[in-house]
Amino acid sequence: MITKRIIPCLDVCNSRVVKGTNFTNLRDVDSPVELAEYYSSSGADELVFYDITASSDERKIFTEILTETAKNVFIPLTVGGGINTVSDFERVLNCGADKVSVNSGAIRNPDLVGEAAKLYGDQCVVLSVDIKRVGGEFRVFAKGGREDTGIEAVEWIKRCVGNGAGEVVVNSVDTDGVKGGFDIEMLSAVCNAVSVPVIASGGAGCIEHFIELFKALPRVDAGLAASIFHYGEVKIADLKNEMKKNGIAVRI
């Protein structure tokens, strides 16, 4: 049985980890390097590292912090933010990332996913999608959840997976930071549309939310969260032990 993954997310802005609500009202949390080291030693299965303003500021991801982080963690590291070309993929991978997450860059250039998959393999290309409900439709948002693209999200995900994206991170803007639970309806729609691994992001507020997620949607491969881990509200070891008690396959 494939184990479910628990993935802390480090949103980095101005060289610090930050966290907000519904993608706004950002608060300082910690040093990305120190926090990554902590999670690496605390039972996290992977880490996601987002430079959350690289796309909106139209700059490249800062490589110094990424290189230092990769040197000090020994679990898979996915990195995103400002990924617009295959050369950006190469630069991030050379800094020590295991996978590269692309969001706004794929919206600007829909061929990017396919080009990167051919060069580095599907398993390296992670499609990250910020999704918000607009008029009853799941809509793709860009630039850190600030810009409505007008693109229907599920069809967009299907297209990118067809082009070679090997994994999908579904970021629900509606539930981000609210701590009311994962967006089951949105995640279900994505799981029914693709066969690649799906990572749930946005809404986790307690251990029970992860239990509900994996029981309601066995097709979801991983749960991603930020603030509840950053502020010590949920310990990864406690979460995994509770998952195991509930019959959910997990790496202890």
C-alpha cells in the first residue's frame, strides 16, 4: 500500500518564511533554512519551498537560500516561484531541488510543462494550481492567488497532466489559512479528472482534517500545510500516529 505523505510548506518572502490567510495578510514565521532542518528531522516526508513573490515581482527565485536549504535537508524538496523557462528548471535543480513546481509560468507559456517533462522527466514536473470559486466555477488564479486568469481549473489541470506534469498540488484559495478543513469538493473534482498524484493544500487546522481528507478521498496522495506546523499547533509525529490508528498508511 502506498503511504500518504505529510508535507510542510515554506512560503518564502524577502528571505523569510511567512504565512497569511486567503493568500493575504502575511506574517513572519522563521528562517527557511532553520525551519527546513527542523521538519527534515521531525518526520516530514517532503518539503515544498515557494518563493511566493517571485512571479508577481517578475524576478528569479533566490538561489542562495535554496542552496543552503538543500544542503541541510535529507528529504525530497520541491521548489517553486518564478519558474518561467526550462533554464529556470535547470537552475533550481542545480541548487539541490528534487522537483520543480510551476504555476504562473505554465499559464504564460502552456508549452513549458511539456518541454520540461521531456528534458527532466514527468516525475520532476509538479503543477501547482491556485484555485478559487468564481460564479460557481473552479477558476485558476495567478501571481500568488491575486489574478483571475479566467481559466477553468479542472480542464487546465487535465491539459497540463496530458503534457507531462507528474504531480498536481491543488491550492484552494478559498480555504487557505482558514483552518476549517481541506476543500474536499475541489479535490474530488481534480482526483476524478487525472491519474497522477494529487497533493491537497489549503485549509488544514487540526489532525482530524487530515484524517477526514484521506478517508473521504483515498486518491489524494499527500496533505500539505503550513501554519499549523509552523506554530506548533500540530506535531508531525502526532499526526502520523493518529493516521496510523485510523488505518491510513503512513511512514512513521
